[in-house]
Amino acid sequence: MFATLLVTLWRWTLALLDWRCHWRVICGRPTIDVVIITNVRDPQEKHLFWGKWAPKHGHSNGARIYLHGVAGRVRGIYSTAEELLTKSGRQLAKQQFIQAVKWADRRGAKVVLLAASTKRLFGRDGAELKALFPHMLFTIGDNGTALLLCQDIMNALNKAQLTTESRILVIGPYGILGTEVTKYLLKQGFDVAGFGTNPTLLHEFSSNFPIQLSSNIEDFGKVDAVIACTHSTQAKLNAKSIEQLRRTDRKLLVIDVAEPANLDATTYAQCQHAVVRQDAGNAWSPELGFVLGKISSDMLNLAPNSVFGCFAESMALYHAIYRQHQHTLLNQNWFQVNRLNSAILSYNFEHLDVMAAPAYCFGEKVFDFSLEGHPNKRGADAPPSLANVESKHGRYATT
């Protein structure tokens, strides 16, 4: 109950201190440019944000973000990721989502991000949404996330001194991000393998990518790095699989773009002596800020001046279309990840000084990417203990 009261106080304080929003009202301008609509992760997170009182229309405010004057607003719907897996849960979530879009539309929003588990809530092209709101642009944000993720991967591999002779395992290779990562790593010449828990999708994936693929993680032997592109319960890393995958007397590099995390905080605390882990796919810009600063970025478990890559994409698209008058972008399908969309985002990210965020792991900056040493021995310079590791519980799910 106390935590719920704190979240409520946070919302009220955001509304009070958002002077940019107040100025927009005075000037007769729209109060929101981009709305970021997301489900919550689980019943505990639902209770944290709303307690015993469900929001009247099925959605309520979250963080307020500004990038080069573009006003972004997180709007959480009263549904969990698990509820979205059922037919009735998806129907309810769709109604909540549509109501959230109507709310944002009345406040002038032009771009809508389908975040977290809402990405495929309206199918693979969002046709229903586009028909209901033809004057708004919808995106799932994965072009921006993939672009930043690939930058994170190359930066981390270079820092860890891994070469093209290194073996890299992609978890969830058949997903949108997993596919982009696999293509990118193969193009760079790395030895790539793919682990997934859906044999049918693995078989389909194998027709385009002749790499080792398996639904049994024990089949891969030793690898140098893991790129985690899914938070599927069956595909999560654990202490046993890390020991199976890492080389003798070497740490395993884990680049985790999944949200919730694939290598979660509890497991990381158990095996941090054997891994170097970083969150990935996030954006950073000196021009990016949260109302209430670090308090709000901490609510999303993000570093200052950082947002999830999908957030950055939606705000960059608004800036490009409505500030730079790149109106042809309204004709692009932002439910698809392709070379043209990625090139457009790359250009606009550079224009906005948006780049891959510094390497963080559960709120702690990652300074040392060395995989050498004796990972079975916990030294004085071991990474922070669980007490310093954010569990991400109580955060809006976003990617």
C-alpha cells in the first residue's frame, strides 16, 4: 500500500512540475506529441501502480519524457503480460489500448508506440488501429531497438576482445530482434548459433539461415557470448545453462535486450562471478530528459538521459515528420523492420544526437568487459551483490 501511495504521489508531482506541459496549455498547443502505451508485467506490478483501484478507463499516466522539445507520455493499460496471452485478456487489453489512444488523440498526440506485449495486440500490421485512427502514426519501435542493439553488440564484442572466430549464441533467433541480430552477426563474419523453444519456428528459420539451431541448449557446447532476444520463460538463462555455455576459466558475455530480462536479477546475483552482462537496445541523448529527472528514469530502471530504443524511435519519428516535414514517412509501415526503415531511423537518430546508451547492468554501469580470469572464485572486485541489483519489479514493461 505504501509503495502504491508513493507511485500516486509521483504521478501528481509529475503533473504539477511538468512546466513544458503547462506552457503548451497556455500557448494553445497540444500537450502530448507521442504516447507510449504499454501493459504492466504481472499482478504485483499491477497492484503497485494501482493498488485496489483500477483506473476508471483502463489506463493511466506514467513517465513524461522530452527529446528536442518532443513531448512523450507513457500510458499504462490495466493488463498484465500473462493476461494478454488469453483470448479474453487480449480483447480487454485491446479495448483499454483503444481508449488510451482516444485519450492521447484528444490531447494532440500524432504518434503512438505499441510497447511491451502490445506490439502484436492488433496483428502484424495494426490494420484495425490504422483504420480507427487514420490521422495517427503507429509503430512497434523495433527498427530503433534493432539499430541500437546491433551497436551495443559490436561495442561489447570489441570491449571483450572477441573476434570473428568467437562463437555467439542468439536466444530467440526467429523473433524480430533475433532475426536482425542473426543477420547482422553473420554479415560481420561471426560463428552464430540459435536457441529457441519453438521447433516449428526454428525449422522455418533454418530455411533462411543455415546455422546450428536447436531447442536444447545443451546441444551448443561452449560459446563466448549470448545475445538474449526473448524473455520467454522456457528460454531464460539460469545458473546451470551459464555453466554449460561458458568456456573454462572464462566469463560468458551476455547482452540482454529482453524486457523483462532474460538473465534476470535474481539469477544474475547467483552467477555474476561467471558472466559480464549488459542491458541493450537503449538510446541516450544529451537532449533527452524526464520530468523529475532521475526519479522518473529510475522508475523505468534507466540511466539518466536514456530511454528504451522503441521510445526513441517513436519520438524521432514525430520530430522527423512534424518538425522536419518528412511527411513521406507517414507512408512507411513501422510494424516492419527493414533496411529502409532502419536507414531512416539511423539518419534521424544522428540528427537528434541519439546514440546507443552507455553499458549498464540493472542500474550499475559496466566498466569491465574482460572475460579473462577465474570466474569460479569470487574476488574482492566482483560485481555488486543482489542488494545493489534492481529486480525491475514494479516497473512498466516496455520492450
